[in-house]
Amino acid sequence: MMPQGKPTHVPADGLTTRQRRNRPLLLVHTGQMKGKSTAAFGLALRAWTAGLSIGVFQFVKSAKWRVGEENAFRALGEVHRHTGQGAPVAWHKMGEGWSWIQRGGAADHAADALEGWRQIQRDLAAQRHGLYVLDEFTYPMRWGWVDVDEVVDTLANRPGFQHVVITGRVADPRLVAAADLVAELVKVKHPMDAGQKGQKGIEW
């Protein structure tokens, strides 16, 4: 039997339980441990099954690197086109992405990240998707490529019914304050502690 979640506090906001339940959410997955994007894509699978259009925007991983989730969601987009099951999927990469080691060309990467954010703003204004996955989006904000206050204001005032999940380490406190759900992944153990590098099917 599924557990029934019960809120610990019911605000005096004049909303019915149904109205409060059906609010679009801003979710942030942050922390030092792996699994932030994995959790976001798991959420996207659930949303796709519920018929919500998915918009993925990757801000850090290289445009040349096709992660397993990308292959899976592109396949789900094809399933929707051919059968009507689920919902449309759009997958965007910001230029060449950005590696963990910054190797020059920062101005170009900053411009790509800003244009990616502008596209998200256009999509939000058009109510294009039911769920947006802004993968590794905390980094452009941290590096000053995208204005945090503008992000928070845009997301707080987005129209319609659009969920947004943002992943990445060191989420800005302003973003954390604006979010409805914030999860911090804390490392207890990791294979790299024993010298084991990432592997296909686990890290990508």
C-alpha cells in the first residue's frame, strides 16, 4: 500500500486541499554527492508518464557527450510521436557544455549559458512544457553568467502549470529560499574513495 503523505502544517492561505496540491513546484537538487541529475530525470520519467511535456536544458555536460538519460528520453519522445503515449520531449545542450576543469573560452560558454536561459524564459512565457529539467544550472548562476535575482523572479512569476527542477552543487541561498522543495545529497560513501572511476550505466 502506498504511504499517504500528510503535511506537517496547513497554511491559512484560503486554498482548498486540491488547489494547494495542484500548485506548480520549483525543486532544487543540490549537495556534493552524485545523484542530483539522476533524481531529476527520475522525476521527469514520472512526469512523462503523467502526460507532462518535458524540456531538458543541460548547462555543464559536454554537447559531444550523449548521456544515457538523453538516449532514453529521445526514445520516449519517439514513442510519443508514434503512439501518443506520454508527452513530447525536448532536449537542449548549451553549446559545447562546460567541463569540471575550466579551459579558456569562458566568454563563449557564458554567452551559451545566457542564451540557454533566454530560451527557458521564452519557453516559460509560452507555457511550452509541464516539467523543465535545468541540469547543472546552479553553476552558471554561481559563475555570474546568469543573474540569480532574474532567475528567481522569472521562476516565481512563471505562468500556468509548469514544474521546474534545478540541479547542481552549491545552490544560491536566494534560489533555495524561493524553492518549494530542496534536497541536499550528502556523501556517506562513494566508489571514488576506493579509487574506482565512473562507469557506463552508473555515471552515464
